[in-house]
Amino acid sequence: MRAYIFRRLLLTIPTVFFVSLIIFFVIRLVPGSIIDKMEAEFGGGYGVSKIDKVAIEHSLGLDVPVYTQYFRWIGGIVLHGDLGDSLWKGTPVMDDIKQRWPVTFELGILALLVTQTIAIPLGVYSALRQDTIGDYIGRSFAILCIAVPSFWLATLVIVYPSIWWGYMPSIRLIPFSVDPIGNLKMFIIPAIVLGMSGAGGNMRLMRTMMLEVLRQDYIRTAWSKGLKERVVVTRHALKNALIPVVTMIGYQLPVLVGGAVIIENIFNLPGMGRLLTDATTQRDYPIVTGVVLVISVILVLINLLTDLSYGFLDPRIHYK
């Protein structure tokens, strides 16, 4: 087990390296540079003389070739753990990430809980009551969750309550340490909207795997012993049926992160997704590369934890 974990951690090094290459150079291919943004904001249309582009590029370190900028950036990460400073604010990128990541983390955890709270019970119930009215309703609900875009549903949740009842969600962040109930009220609706997008696929997969497991010989033996349905499902069938679902959860986490970018902007949540959007608009390269790199490392580690969870669900799985 330890050797397997060590090898997987070593494999994260080239993965993160290639991710850093891609994000560092791709963001610079977006039309329009930060110098153009600064000129438009500070030097154009306000009676102010044009900013000195050469001086600004030199002060921001953009007057050297791109590959030199990359080696400076990656060197700061490897040697000092420094993701650089914002080109607009001059503040350390790591400070911005530390300030924003709890919002995205809380939203992602709540959305994941919503997804599994909907998917697993409905999937198990639909499999146990195959081809009944309850099964048809559950499958229809799963298709509805898959078909409805989360950004469209989020827009409806924002617009219609404000028109009908004059209700608008809070636009100021309520810290959990200050008001836990108010914080949960602020996050629960965005989490439900974000979680429903993944609940449909997980529910259908859970139903399919439960149907397959329930047809196995050891399940028939359990039924023949006269065990109760609850015991057969929880002790014998559920763990084996969960293995593909756990894999699906690992694949859905990047989708949740991508969805959080949209949901955070719609619900005005100051998380990493909104930070990434604002930095991309402003061409603040260090923030964009820093945020994407941190998210990439987190996702690589989550995939490792997903693989390790197989051994807990099925003792026959060994890591060599």
C-alpha cells in the first residue's frame, strides 16, 4: 500500500508539470494583454496621457520572453512555494487563494452531499422496486436532473423568487464562524442547484449496479437464508454496487469545480471560481495560473483517494 501511494505521488509531479505548462502558455494566447487592459482603464478616454508600455512591462516582468517568465514562475514555486503576485493589485496570489478557497470548498462539499443524498437512496430504491411506479418516477427525475442545465436553473432561482415574493439571496458573504445558520442558508440553494446536475447520472449508475449485484449468487443465498431486505442491501449488496459510483464521484469533482465557476458568479459568492473569472477578464496571469494549478493538484490527490477507497469497499482489491 505504501509503495503504491508513493508511486502515485511521484506520478503527480509530471502531471502537475504539464498542467503548469499548458495553463501558463494558453492564458497568454487569449486576445488582448494586461498592458492593453491597463491602457484602456488608466490611459484612454479620461484626458490622461498614454501609459508608458515599456515601463509597465518592465515593472511587471513581462519584457522578457515567455519561457523566461515561465522559469521564473516555476522556480518561485519549487524553491519558495510562491505563486507570484497579482499584476493588478500586487498582492500575493497565495493570499487571494487562502481567502477564497473556503467558499469554493464549502460549496463543493455541500453540492457533493446533495448529489449523493439524492442519487444513492433513489438508485437503491429504483433497483429494489424495478419496473414499478416508484422506479419510473425515479428514472424520470434522474433524466430531468441530467437534462436541465445548472446555470439555467440557477438563473430561475434568482429571478422568479425576486419577482413573485421580492426575495433575493444575500449578496454579502456570511462567515460560518459568525452565523452558521445564515451561512448554510446562503449556501444551500447554490449547493442544491450544483448538486442536482450530477445526481441524475449517479442515480442511474447506482440503479444499474444494484440490479447487477442483486442478481449475484451470494445475494440469492442471503435471500434464501431469510435475511431482511435492509440487511441484504446494507451488508451484502451496497458496498459492491458503490465501487463504480465512487469512480464516478472522482470524475465528477472537476465538473463540480467547473460548475462552481458559473454558480459563484450567478449567486455572487466570492470563491475561487469567481476569482478565476475576474482574473481571466483582467488578464491577471499569476492569479489564473496559480488558481488552476492549485485546483489541479487538489484533483490529482482526490483521484488518488478515490483509488484507495476501492480497497475499503472491496477487501479483495490489493495494491501492488
